Amino acid sequence: MISLHSKSVSFSFLKEVIMSSKLYRTRVLQRVSQYVIALKTGIQQSRISLIENALIQPKEEEKKKIAKALGVPVQDLFDENGE
């Protein structure tokens, strides 16, 4: 466990936050709303929000759909190796 602001945070959680941040940064840089991604992917906007905020883990199929909607490789959004 890693201590962050006096709260214990697991490495797994931190990895999820980093991956989700990549999704958020890419989406914002492309000036695409969660709503537009939802329309392009068929994934509910609320679920996209949960994924971006690292509250849920996206399914593999969702990762592919989101990456396609943003026109980037899946690894650019959801690289679990941190590379």
C-alpha cells in the first residue's frame, strides 16, 4: 500500500487512475465530449464517466470501442504497463 494524503491507496488503484487519466487527457485534447463518445460507441455516458474516474474497469470490448471513437490505439488509452 502507498500512503497518499493519509489514506492507504493500493498500487492497483493508482494504475487505474493513471490509465483513466490517459483517456481523459486524450478526449479533452481532441475536444470530444463524453456524450459524443457515448453516441459513437453505444456505451452509456455515465459509464464512460465512471471509467474516466477510475471507478470501474472497462471491459475489453469497451476499450476497443472507445479507442476507435477517439481514433487512437487501445494501448494509448489503456496501457497497463505504464509505457
